[in-house]
Amino acid sequence: QVQLVESGGGLVQAGGSLRLSCAASGTMFSINVMSWHRQAPGKQRELVAVISNGGSTTYADSVKGRFTIRRDIAKNTVYLQMNSLKPEDTAVYYCRGSWYQDGFREQWGQGTLVTVSS
């Protein structure tokens, strides 16, 4: 069974940077798409960034130019480099993986808290 474990969250001042990591264990079958999502208090979970098997990336408008998603296939790890952080980036950040194994499958990490102070 696939397990995802996020790390790298913490408290940072506005304008600072953090790098989140998502380490995957187990086997993902066929196409494998990894993404980062976040959920702020009182708000719905939103997509932050996604990276495909081919390395294509997409970002939420709110983080374009500031966040970068990267994937290390050999390490089964996806990263989210977060620069120029703003207080509105404060949220729990979740890693998600999706793939096909006798049907559509997905797995979520438990989340890591990012707090940006002003």
C-alpha cells in the first residue's frame, strides 16, 4: 500500500522560504501524478501545484512565481519549494498521489502545517 509522508513545514516570517517534502513508499502503478494541496482554517482545500509523470507542472494563480514543484523519481519524493511566503499561505499542506491499479487510486499524506507570520 502506498504511504505518503510530508515534512518541512514550520513557522516562517513573511518573505521567507520553506521546502516541503513528500516521501512515498510502496508502489504506484501505471501513470503517477503528484500534487500539493493546502487547507487554511475555515476554507476549502485547494490545489497548489501538480506535476505529471512527464514533468509538466501547473500552479494555482496565488502561488505562481513563488512556488516550485519538483519530483525525484529515484527517491520517490516530491518537493514544494515555497519562496516569498505570505501570511495568506498559512495552511496545512497535503501531498497527494494518484495512479491506476485495477481502477483509479489515490493516497493523501497526513499534512504538514505551514505558518507564515507578518
